[in-house]
Amino acid sequence: MLPLPDLCISDNTQLILSTAICVGVIGVIVRAYLRKSNDRLPLPPSPPTWRLRGHFLPPRNASLTVARWIDEYGPLVTIRSGIQTIVIIGRHKAAMDIMEKQGGLLADRPHLAAGEILSRGLTVGLSHAGDRFRRKRRALHTHLQPKSAEAYQPLQMSQAKTVILDILDDPHNFQIHIATYAATTIMKIAYGKTTPTSANDPEIREARQLINRFRTVLCHGYYLVDLIPWLKYIPWYAPELKDESERTRRLYTDQLNRVKLQMQSNVDIGPSFAKHILENEHLYGLTEIEMAYLAGTFFGAGTETTAMAICTVLMAAARFPEEQAKVQAELDAVIGRERAPTFADQQSLPRLEAFISEALRWRPLAPEGFPHRTTEDENYCIPAGTPVIGNHWAISRDPEVYPEPDAFKPERWIDDQGRLRDDLTFFVFGFGRRVCPGQHVANRSVFINSLLILWAFQLSLDPTKPQDDMGFNNASMPNVPCAIEFQTRVPEVELRRMMQNYPETG
């Protein structure tokens, strides 16, 4: 468990609240451990703990602790956060059986009072299952389905070539360049913004801060209000959440209003998600504030995760030079060094695709996963209303599906005929009906940046600086120490010429 933040209340009030919590917890501990489903079958096994606040998870690399529990107790474990029982899934087959095949039963989110304060109940990531959630998802999927996502490939190619030029000019700050790529691309897709966007722009910084706060509130019990829900009605409770909630509302509504004004002025801003939902609001039945939060969540979440994914692939290339060399041998055989590669080459590059898949399995973007909530009792004896988390790190270490799970082996994704396997999966973008709707756009961003960078540069670790290959699992972009050196594989003058003439289509 993470430490509870300080509350802005008097010592006496804190003592009364602490006493009430302890008494309440003592009264329910036995029930928490003996709780059963309608079939009178027990919950999955639980590691022992004598802590009144439940099982301890360290603030850094908590997924490693969960993985040890999974190894010891089996594919599912039950832990306690305060009085809340939580089930964690840590094996591939169990994730498929429960979170994919029975995804309809896990489409809900737990009731997180801190999240409700922060998001006003409007953020799609915290929305509960039901008609409102389905309308939001329909709007996202309609605009982001594979065929729609394909329309953004020229934009992604244009921004990816800028990354190459930026690395040539300033290789030390490659993470900033990639974060800028993600920010510019997502702002264009979300709002049609055509002016250059920097990773340090105020709206992007605010979006990243919101995502980091969002991750915090998903940790049940981090805020006392999750254990005592009526605290959210007290005016002085959690002022930082309320202040950030107001800033978020203002940011999202300002962005949507800017698009509305451009549409009313007949300014051609091209396609964007905000324009799409404003033009088709009659199809989705969303209020204006719901549309503002939907578009805002899109660009907030997409900026951070896209940049992290690309940097994870680059880190893996520098960390495993032998595997990088195999990818570059494929690039030389298929493309050569006389022209720059494009999306049109994707089907001919299975080893690159396998390398990307292995990198995102080796160091998952969200190692601890995000909580779902059951709406019915289900076959693994998990009662309705129970938060369920698919732990990406533990699943990625399932030795039955990924032999030698700690080894970096891209060949595990390739079959005997040298093609990508269609029987091996990893849950990079989540599970079931809560899978990230932006996955098709994100996959294309990761692919085109990985393709161009590995074609243009030889990557290596800087031996004079410490490396933390778990860094992207524990910190937000772009402030993660990861020193990589870039050596051009094409003469620099020729590389600049090819980037300046890059086709941006195909």
C-alpha cells in the first residue's frame, strides 16, 4: 500500500477518524478473508498479512511483489486494501478466460471516491458500465477504428521524420523529441491543432500531470476518501484534487470551444476527434461537457503512453545490440539505405514487429494494470462488486506462454515460416471492453518511429552513465534517465536530404 497523504484537519479529528477506521477494519477483517461467492466457494488464495490497512505494496516496482505472490500462490491472488477485497490476475490463461472471454462481466470500474472528485464522474477511464459508458466508447471506436486510424498515417510520418532531424541536431534530448512527437500528433488528432506543439507546452504539461494523478487515484486506499466515502462532501477535504479538477475542466472546455469557434468561422482544420463528435453529437447523445472530457482524456492519455512505448523500444534496442543488429539486417535486406522506409514496408518486416512486441512485453507500459470491477459472480469464485486487476508484469512473466520470461527473445513472436505468430498475444492496451480505443493509432506511432530510428541510427548505451531499464515503469515522460547514443547508419548529409524529401504517404 502507498502511504496515505496528509489531511488538512486537526490532530483531534485525525485521531477520531483513525480510531473509527481501526475499529471498522477489525470488525471486517474476518469477513474479508472468509467472504464467499454465491456457490459458497472461497476467493483465490491470499498472502498472509497482519497489517490493519491490508497488504503492503511498495510505491516503486509494486508489480514485482505481486509477481512473487503469483509464483507462490497461483494464477489469481486476493489482497486487501483497508476493508476492500481485490483480486489480482497474474497468468495469461486466467486473463484470457476471465478478462477477455468474460469481459462483459468486468466492464465496470470500482467506485473510487478520489477519482470521482478529480474527474467529476466524466472521465471515460473511470466511467461505470452502462449506457453512458457505451455511448462514449462508441464515439471513440467510430473515430479510432483501424480504417479511421489509417487516415492519420501521413501525419505520423511527417512528425516521425521530424524526430530523426531533431535527434541529428540534439541526440542527448531524444526523449524530449519523442514526447514532442506524441504531443503534436495527439493534439492534431484530438483537436486538429496544426501549430507545432512542444512537450513543454502548458496544456501538455497539465495533461501529463492529470494522467499521473489519475494513476494515483486508481490505487485504492491511497486517499482516505476511498475508505470513508462521505469525506468527499466535506469542503476542506483533498483541496489538491478539487483544484486539479477545476483546472482540468477549464483545460478541456477551452480546447473544445476553440474547435467550435473554428467550425463556426468555416476555418478548415481538417479531421479531428473533437470536430467529429461536435458534428455528430446527435449520434452519441453526449452533453457538451461529456464531449470536452472525452476529447481531453484522449489527448491526455495518448501523449504519455505513446512516448513511453517508443522510448521503451529504443531502450531495448540499445540494451540488446545483438537483437538490434538482426532487425537492422532485415531493414537492409528489405529497404536498403538508398531510400527511407514507410508504412508500405510494414508487411515485409516481421522481425521489427516481433522486436516491438517483445519490448512491450519485456517492460510493460502499465505493469500493475488498471482495476476492473465484476458486475456478476463469475466462474473463478470472484463475487460481484470485487475489483479485479490484470497485473501486466506478472502476466508477461508467465513461463508457460513466454518461456524464459526474463530473457529478451523477439523470436518467440515468429513462427517456423518466419512470419509473425497469430497465436501469441500480450495485453499492451488492456483487457476486454476496457481495452484502449486508441490502440490502432498508438501502434502506428510506435511502428513508424521505431522503423525510422532503427533504420537511420545504431543505438548503444552510454557506458559513462547509469541505466535503469525499469525507469519507464516508474516515472512519467519525459523525465526518465535513459542515456542512449545515436550513430548514423546513413551519411548525415544524405540522411537529412532523405528526411527533407520524405514522402509522408504510404
